[in-house]
Amino acid sequence: MTIRVGAAGVGLLFIFVGSALATWPTAALPPDLPEPERARLEQVTENASVAAQSNGESFLVRDDVFEYLLDHPDFATHVIRALEIGRYRIWREPDGLWLDDTAGALVRFRIAYATRGSRIFYLQGRYQPQVLPAIHGRVVVLLDYTIKPQADGKSLITPAMASFVRIDNAAFEALARLFHAVVAPRAMKVTTRIVGDIAKTARAIDDDPGRVDGALRERPDVPPREENTALLALRAARRQCRDHCQGA
């Protein structure tokens, strides 16, 4: 499998390294993607101002917990902030999910496609550099990851991602092609940081759910319904795995 991911420029590069500038990636959208969604994504992938790709380092984690957090990024960032893994946040509004990286990026964040081992994220918004006008654009992130079962109910997950950034400011769009070496690495930063932090969060939940529970209860901004539903589900999954492993 191959992970596809795209991102607006911000944050710190966490676990993905190396090959972001080697080649212009291709966007192989899944064949079962609904046509309206395909058309929306292809507006970005086939007309990208810049693109980048990266193969990530493998990490060991419970794959069900990892995927739960991928699919509930607003809850995931509650845990990330509670455990002081990161400061950015994703929250839900009536028009969908929003992401604020606390470093100038404010974007709508949507999971456009999800299946085992693959996610496609769509982001739209603006990045405000310190000395330039706001940069408006759209991002498609293609994330694929292999899952290899290991001992104790964990899996070795190896991610790969490609990101496609369409800058909607005409002047910046022209400059983006000239300064590809600057813009392309930034295009990977938001989602690579989130994926890496989600892996750390999944490990924390698996290793000590009581600590995570306590940290969340100390934060007044965590909706009780979200907290209780998600943690109960994750703790139940952990108990099932433990029973299975002990009985094996």
C-alpha cells in the first residue's frame, strides 16, 4: 500500500525525512472514489503549484487505536494537547473540521477518503507568513501505510505520503514554482506532524490509558461526550487485545 498525504505549510517536520524533493509525485486516486470527490481532488493534484513526497520511518503501535485517532483528529488533538505532545488544535464547527497550527495556518480539514491502510485529506485555507501577505490555497494529502502484525496485539506501521498544494494567489503561484525547494518541504509539515503525533498518542493510550484519561479530565475544553465515548471504546479495544493475547 502507499500513503497519500498533502498539507499546508506549518509546524515541525516530525518523522518523515529525506526524499521530499527527489521527484514530483504522482496522484493515483483510488478507483472507488465518488466522481464529485474525484473532480474536487483533481483540481488540486492535476494543477498543483508544488508537490512533495516522503517515505516515513516505521513505528510500532496498536493499529486500531492509530486508525481511530486518524479518523477522529479533533479528539486526537485533545489528547495531543493534554499530553503536551503538540500545541496545534483541530476542532469541529457546523461547516466541518478546522485546523489552527498556532504558527500562521488556519485551514478547513476534511477526510476525503478512508480505507484500511489509506487516507486522503483535503485542506483549504490560508497561511499567514510573518513578512508576506496571506497565502491562500488548497492541499490534497495522500497517506498510505503498510500494517504488519507483531506480538502483543501491536503492528509495525510504515507510512508514505504525497502532498499536492494549489496556491490560489496568482502572484504566489508563480513564485511557488521558482522557490520549490522552500515551498515543497513546508507542504509536508502539518500532516506529517499530525501523523507522527497520533502515533505517539496511540502508544500513550495503549501504555497507560489511565494517565490519558486523567489528563483529559483536567482540560475544561474537552467535550465530556467526546472524551467518554472515545476513551471507553479505546479501553475496550485494549482489554480485548489483552484477553486475546493472554489466551493465545
